[in-house]
Amino acid sequence: MNKQLADLKDILLMGPGPSTVPPSVYEALSAPTIGHLDPSFIAIMDTVKSQLKQVLNTQNRLTLPMSGTGSAGMETCFVNLVEPGDRVLILTNGVFGVRMQDVASRCGAEVESLDFDWGTPVDPDAVKAKLSANSYKVVALVHAETSTGVMNPASEIGAIVRESGSLFVLDTVTSLGGIPVLMDEWGVDALYSGTQKCLSCPPGLAPVSFSDNALKTLDQRSSKVASWYLDLGMIRKYWEGTKRVYHHTAPINMIYGLFEALSLVLEEGMETVFKRHMHAHQLLVDGLKSLGLDLLVEKTFRLPMLNAVKIPDGIDEATIRSRLLNEYRIEIGAGLGPLAGKIWRVGLMGYTAQPGFVDRFLDALGKVL
Ligand SMILES: *Cc1c(COP(=O)(O)O)cnc(C)c1O
């Protein structure tokens, strides 16, 4: 192998994603590339769709991985559901809510934002008040805000949105594979995720699922979907039915990788996977405490897979991060926006959520501090 690539061994990815990839996923990625209409490949696509339904806890027929990263999943939801002039409400308490506002406005929506302090959760009572006085075609929420480490109450918000008659769009890029995601039970109409967070597959695919309600909205559009590449009406003809129709060449090997990553999660069992994340999180919190470090987010709303660690006064945070990477081959993340310089983001996503990796990080952090 080319030396620049061969030198990349043993880096522990403990940032906000991508997470460390397990060996069997790398093996799956290097399986032989075959044709995108080969019956053997179509059988793999069908398995991946049914695996996705299992991890999302949904019966939705339209459940598939879009070509592109998590942001392509975000764009898929808005570009298919929103037409120019539609009213959209984004519940915002971090970077990814802000990104949703940008994406929805590029689809021509009239976008409103209901804002909450970064580091605190979206408040269901405020959402209820907003929806009783206004009506929207779409209300969108980020389940796990990776920029702050906050878990938003998706189930409660889902019930409120359903009552209002709006479509509920949920970002599960960081939550899927780390904490429960109950798409049907929560009344989610359109959901997107990504592969490189708690599924521990390299970046490149965005699982998406649409409810019957969302599909009806798509079927009743008066204008064409503004993106040819992300048009689910066309893409589903390649992913569903007995006669598959070419749309774009599927990223074959990425789908092998996702197939293996989902198999690992389902073989381990979802409950066991969630417990493993909680256990690693607890070990991390305890270890940080003995180093004199604390977390930004109040305990009840903390994400196990994304820990926002407050940076002590007088510490040059960028130096600590670059020493961790250069001397210990461990990557952690910086704070974003108003939290830049105030927090480190320590990820325990998917394969990275293991006691041995937590110990390796705590040991290295103790030394560099
Ligand atoms: C990472 C992330 C995204 C964007 O995904 P990309 O793969 O970077 O495009 C969107 N939402 C959340 C909550 C994320 O953590």
C-alpha cells in the first residue's frame, strides 16, 4: 500500500465522528465490486433495508441508505417534503439544528426557528405553545445534538407534533446505534442518519426512512423535487419492487460495509449495544472526575456517545488535542460555535465505546494535562 495510507494505523477515533471502524467492516468493504443490478447485489440491498427497519424500529417500506453522508440524508428529507412557500419549524439547540434551517430555506421553505440555549434540551412545553398558536407543514428536531452532547426528548416532541398535524422530521445521525430510536412509536414521519457515528462504518451513506404520511406528501407534490440526485420518487424504483430501474450507480462497497456494520449491531443485540455505550460513558465520566474535569450537560440530558467536557481555565485546548493525536494517536473534537474553546467533544460511538479505549484515553489525557 501507498506509504501515506500505510502510516494511518492504530488511530483511535474518539471525536464527534467518524468513529473507529471494526476489522470485519474493513473486510466487507474490500469484497469484490459487482454490478449494481446483479441479483446477488439486489439480495444484499434487500437485507440492508430489512436490517435498517430493525434498528430504526419501523415498518416503513421506504427505508434505505441514500448515497452521501448524514447531511445528504438531511437534504433528502427536506427536498422531498418541502415545496416553495411551505412553513417549516426547526427546534434548534446546536449546530445541526442551524444546518437544518439552512437546508430547509434552500428548498424555498418559510423557515422559523424555536431556539434553546446550547447545552440544554428542547423544552416540550415551549414547543406545545408554539404549535398551538401556529401551523407548519414540517417540524424538525435533532435527536442527539453532536455539537453539545444533549439528548432531546424525541418521544415527547413527537407526540406534540403529531397532535398538531405537522410532519415530524428527526435527525438520528448520532443517536442511531447508541441509544434507542423508535421511529414508529414516536410518530416520526421522516428520519435520516449516517454511517460513521454509532454504526462505526466509514462515512458515505445516509439511512433514510419515510412514513406512509410522508410518502403521501411526496406523491401529492405540485412541483418536481428540486434535486434530481435525491429524488426519492425515482430512487425507490431502484430499491423496491421486482423490476429494478437504474437511477445512479449505487456505492456498492459502501453498502457492503453498512451490511456488515448493521449485522454486528444486530448480532450483539440492540439492548446490549446501548448498555455498552452507557457503561463506557460512566467509566469516562468517573475517570474525568478524578482528573478534576466535569461535563457541560446536566446528567439527565447527557448523551452517552458524545461527551462535552468543560475545559479548565488556563489550558490551551488546541495543544492538548494535538498532543493527544501526535503522541498518543487519539483524536478528540473541539467545541463549535459559541462552545469553541469552552469544551472538548469526546466521542464513545459504536466500536469506540469499549472500556479499554476509555482507559487508553484517560491515561493519555492525564499525562498531557
Ligand atoms: C454528523 C452529523 C450530521 C452530518 O453528517 P455528515 O455525515 O457530516 O454529513 C448531521 N446531524 C448530526 C446530529 C450529526 O452529528
